[in-house]
Amino acid sequence: MLDNISIVLVNPSHPGNIGAAARAMKTMGLSQLCLVSPDDFPSGTATALASGADDILRNARICATLDEALADCQFVVGTSARVRGVSLPLVDPRACAQSIIDEAVTQKVALIFGREDKGLTNEQLQRCHLQVHIPTNEDFSSLNLGAAVQVMSYELRMQQLINADALEMPKPRTHELANMDDMERYYDHLHQVLMEIGFLDHSSHEKIMAKLRRLYGRVRPDRVELSILRGVLSETQRCLASDNKK
Amino acid sequence: MLDNISIVLVNPSHPGNIGAAARAMKTMGLSQLCLVSPDDFPSGTATALASGADDILRNARICATLDEALADCQFVVGTSARVRGVSLPLVDPRACAQSIIDEAVTQKVALIFGREDKGLTNEQLQRCHLQVHIPTNEDFSSLNLGAAVQVMSYELRMQQLINADALEMPKPRTHELANMDDMERYYDHLHQVLMEIGFLDHSSHEKIMAKLRRLYGRVRPDRVELSILRGVLSETQRCLASDNKK
């Protein structure tokens, strides 16, 4: 499905940005790059910045005009740094990714990025069905072209993973949690040791034990962790006993 | 609230990545950068890549150790390129941003990124409360350090905007939509012109008009658009009439 999505860079001036865009795309599983009249390509700088995404650069389509690049597409989305008064539906990157992934099931989609210094012109935006704006800081909206491709590619991958129900992260390895009986035996043991070392006295012990119960209740230790805590208590008692013998 | 979030780069090797990270942060409204034992900083390359985010570089805290960088933080999140068997809760960037933004209301939060070539070590991850993994392509997970900072900074800004109910994009300027009476008058006019130019005949006109109704029904033109469409019809009739006079 991601193969139905082309990233189209219109007249990019810096080859490094082309390479960075290729790398950004590949990390997110996109493969179709199209360059409209690039100033400097192929280029060693682009290859260096692609950092292993050479296949994307090698397979990139080079077009003379935007119309040529869009010819076989049924759905076109334009990225815009400014929120301009074009009469086009305007969405954030997340909503945009939802639309693109939905369309890309059956249609060829182009996501187009303008030249670094000026973005897409109004004439270029008029070819789009949808406009996307990355909601940058109003006081510093200077998003690098490669970074913009990274953000949009990331959102496309997230949306694809969510649709495929494949976003779930592996759960950390955990042991069975200690049950309440284990915990009560621990609190008894802890109480006993804290009395032995003189940390608790008869006036304070209830209040302090309540605080310690709250702390360990929040932790919810597993059985392995609890056996470590129990071990510390036992070892403390062993030391005290051998000290007393001296 | 974003001021309570520090981006911590542990032992970064390339000054360009430090600059790109600063730029990425500033575009998303983050300002607190901390560098743990950078190989090469300050650096002209960092300043060039920051592309105007010099203030972030100038105000960056430089620490000798990770412990020094984290000393005043209450919540620490580690980024990890690989999904490792560390017994830490592991989340995707979106869920991570939710946690961080929630914590940052009252706590100081650090989001730490490892060295370019090896990421965070297990020892460094052990200082974290949460681990985040950007779900890259399994066959090409080589995300540039600046790009990783860009993705995480973007998610933090999105979450902040969502919480502040400030993500809504401006609606395109539209005129009042045509009502059904306007549309019926248009279809009458269209039918008349299509008969006059001989596009419709008595056998086909119902079927074709039904298709045209479906098309314009989908378009839902506004009043200005409909008056343009009506103007085209009127002008066609005017031309036909003047041709007939010749």
C-alpha cells in the first residue's frame, strides 16, 4: 500500500536534502521518490546523506514538470509551511496520513513538497486535493525539507501500523507479580527488622509502616523482586546476629 | 510546559546532528538542550545546521556525565532504536508524548538520545522510567539523530496542541453552498443547453442527466461556483444565438 504513495520534491535546490529525504522515506517503509527538475542530481552529497537508502535515489523518477510527475496519480496532497488562504481543505499531518493511507488502498497518491526557499506556489497547490500543514512554532517555522519528509513519512507509517493493528510494542519481560499473601509476609519481616535495628519504636511504628505499605503497594513488585527485598532483610538479620556474637 | 522538557544528547559525535537537533526542537517549540560530553562543540557546523536556532545552541547545558544531566529531573525517557529486552515499559512515540506532556505539567522531564553509532547503553537505559521506540522499517532502521529528535519533538508539540485544544486548522474560505432550488434551476438550464447543442436527444437525456446530477451533487458547489457554471451556460446560448443570426 505504501508503494502507491509517491514523495514528490519540486525543484529541490540542495542535493543533501534529496538524500536526507530518501533516508527518511526508507526508515518509514516508503520507496517511491520523484524529483521534479532538481538543481543538482545525481550527486555525491545526496548519496552520502541517503546513508544506505541508495536504492531509493537510484529508482527515483526524474520529471521535467510537476504535471508530468502527477500524471498517473488520482489523489494529490500539497505540503504548505504557511497557512494560506487557498480554498483547499487544510489538515494536520495525522489527519493527512489517514486520508492518504485510505486513498492509497486503491489509488495512486502523490505527496508534494515545494522548493526549500519558497515552498509550493499557489499554481502548484491548485493541483492538490488536500493541503497539509505541519503545525510548527509560529516564531520559527523553518522546517528543513528532509525533516518535513521525515515527519510526514513517520505519520504515514504510524497510520499504516495502526490500520494493520501492528503498532503494539512488546511487553517488557516480567515475572508473576507478588500476591497479597507474599506482601503481608514481607511487611511482617520488614517490621521485625526495623524493630531490631531500632528504626521503629512502639510510638511511631504504625505510622511509618503505613507509609512503607503505600510505597511498596505502588511498586507492585514481582516475585523475583520481592525475593531480593526479602533477601536484604534476612541478610541484615544475619549480620546483626553475628555482630551480637562478637 | 515544554520548558520543563530537556532533550539530552549523550556523547554525540557529529556537530551537524547537534545543530539539526536544535533546529528540530525550535520548530516544535522546545528550547532546553543538554549535551553530555559532545565530541565537537561548539562548532561552526552545528551553528550552520541549526539554521537560526542559535539561541538553543548558545543556551545548551554541557554536562560531563549523564548523571549530571539528569540530576534535577523527576522523569526520564530513553529512546531506543532496537526493541531490547530491558525490563522497562516500552511505548511508541505518540504514547510517549502523552506521558511526557502529562509529567511536564509538574515535573522536570528528560528525553535522552544515545550516541549516533550505538544508541543508549543498557546502563544508560537503566536510568529511565520509560523507553520509547520509533517504529522504523525493520529492514532499514537507520534513523538519523536529528531526524529522531524531529519526530519526537513533533509528537510532543502535537500532544501539547491537542491538550490545549489548539490543533484545529483554519477552514478554507467558502461561500454559502447552493441550495436545492438553485441546483434544480441549474439542472433545468443545463438540460436546455445540452438539448440546444445537440448533446442530448430524447432517447438518452434521462440517463445522462442522472449521471450529471450525481456528479454535481457530489461537488456541492457554493453560490459563487454555481453562478460561474450558470454563466458558462448563458454564454454558450448567447454564442449559439449570434451564430444563428449570421
